[in-house]
Amino acid sequence: MRVDARRNRDRLVAAATAVIAEHGPAASLNEIAQRAGVGAGTLYRHFPTRESLLLEVFTTRIEALCARARELAQSRSPGDALTAWLEAFLQHCLTDRGLAETIMKAPPGSDLDCAAKLRTAGAGLVARAQESGVVRTGLEVEDVLQLTIGIALAADGPGRAERLLSLAVAGLRA
């Protein structure tokens, strides 16, 4: 890819990340192009469909969450690692309103099936916390993901969401 084309793509992804955070996955593609300082044609050359743009933005953010899970697993105790990752996941859901529903409802195997990546990342943290006796046995990664998403969707602000997550994490403890 040419340098200018790469720069335009990066600007589009950055603008899309910001606009989607503000307006959700149905954000205006024209607004994204305007914020990136490019024309609509440039946006469509790089991302021919809304789904391809969403996939780029969401995949980048999901990969960052997965990397965070690996980092926490190596640097923190099992319970602290799980809690810190759930806090990061909650912030992610709060920032990208609509992301939670989009990724959790994507058909398995589809390009937007980022939930599988999250399940894999979270499963290791949950298993590690269970093995150390910090959280309840029988708990599944899907339980903590859906619980966190539910908090993000139900809370009336970040402060309330963080408080609710703290209460939920206390309830997960063994």
C-alpha cells in the first residue's frame, strides 16, 4: 500500500473509532470521512461496506482487549487479573455503545464474530481464578461476559457501571 493510501486508511480508522464511540455502530459514514479529511470515495475504496469498516475498528479494539488479558495473566494475581480485565471490557462496552450487542449477536464464524476471541481471552482468566480458588467453580466465561455487557447496557453512566461491576465481581468470589 502506498504511503498516502496507508495514511488515509489510518485516518479513517481513527475517525471511525471516535465517531462510533459517540454515535454507535450506525454512525454516519459521511461524518467519518469528513473527520478523516477524505472524501466518501476514499472511504469506500478502503472499506467497501459498513461491515468492513466496523470489522476493522472492532477487531483492533478486541485484539487490544485480548492482549490486555494476556498481559494481566502474567502480571497480576488470578483474581486481580480477572477483575482488571472485566473493568477494561466494561470500559470498552461503555465507550462503544452498541458494540456489545453487535459482537455478541454476530453469527459464529462470521467476520464480526469477535465474541469468540473475547471468550478465549476471558476463559483463561476465569479458569486461572477458579483454579486458585478466588472465584466460584461452575462459572463460565460466557457468564462474566454477559454480566459485564448487561451492566454496560443497563447503567446510567460510567460511575454507576463501575459500581455495579464491583458488586458483581464480589458476587463471583468463592
